[in-house]
Amino acid sequence: MNSDNAISTKETVVYQKLQKARVKLQNVELKKSGYNSFAGFKYFELGDFLPTVNSIFFELGLCSVFTIDNNEAIMQIVDTEFGGTIFFRSPVAEAVARVTIDAGKSPAIQALGSQHTYLRRYLFLNALEITEHDAVDATLGKDEPK
């Protein structure tokens, strides 16, 4: 938003387009391919929805841009026709990979890749209002794997 908190015409258009994208996406039957064996639930991986989102965004004249800056993940949704932009933000958290290599530690690049994937996925879920099973509720009361 601009500095006086009023929404500009460009921002109004990008919000309208984003809402159209949300409705189009909710009318597509998405399949969850991710599975959390510890908590026993399925979840959306990026590949489950991103190809459809990219097609919808292309049709509507939207583009997503993901960046990380100063421990903040940022998803910009840009209107490629009129120039409006919406920002979705999340603090950065460390992603701990379950795969262990060399004394139980994941390679730094693998942890970085996991972090980027998780952050992109969560920002898309937020921006497009894709609902999922609550992973925190699913793990409450479960013992750590042995």
C-alpha cells in the first residue's frame, strides 16, 4: 500500500486479479502428494499446485516473485499489465532436513533448499488461501520418533 494507507487504483486491480486467481484455483481439484509419516497426514507440495497457479497467473496477467531479505521471506504478486503489487511476508525459520549425512548433519545447501521450498510453499498457501490440515494440531501429543 502507499504511504497514506489508501489503496491505489493499481493495487485495487491486482487485488481483484488475485481474488479471481483464488476462485479459479478453488475450482480445480488439487491432489496432495506430500505425506508426513510422523503425524499421518497428507499435504500440498509446490508441484501439486504451482503449475496450475502459473497458468492462472499467466491468464490473468499476474506474476509471483519470491525473495529472502533480512530474515524475511517475501512473495510479491505483480500485475504485469498495470503494475500493482501485493506483498506477502513471513519471518525466516531454519528448516531441518530429516535426511542425515556425515554424523547426522544435512549438507548446508540441502537445508537452504528445504528452507526456500517451505517458505515458498507457505507464502503461496497464504497468498492463494489454500487450506491444509493443521500440522501443529496433528503432532500434539505424539512422541518423537525413536
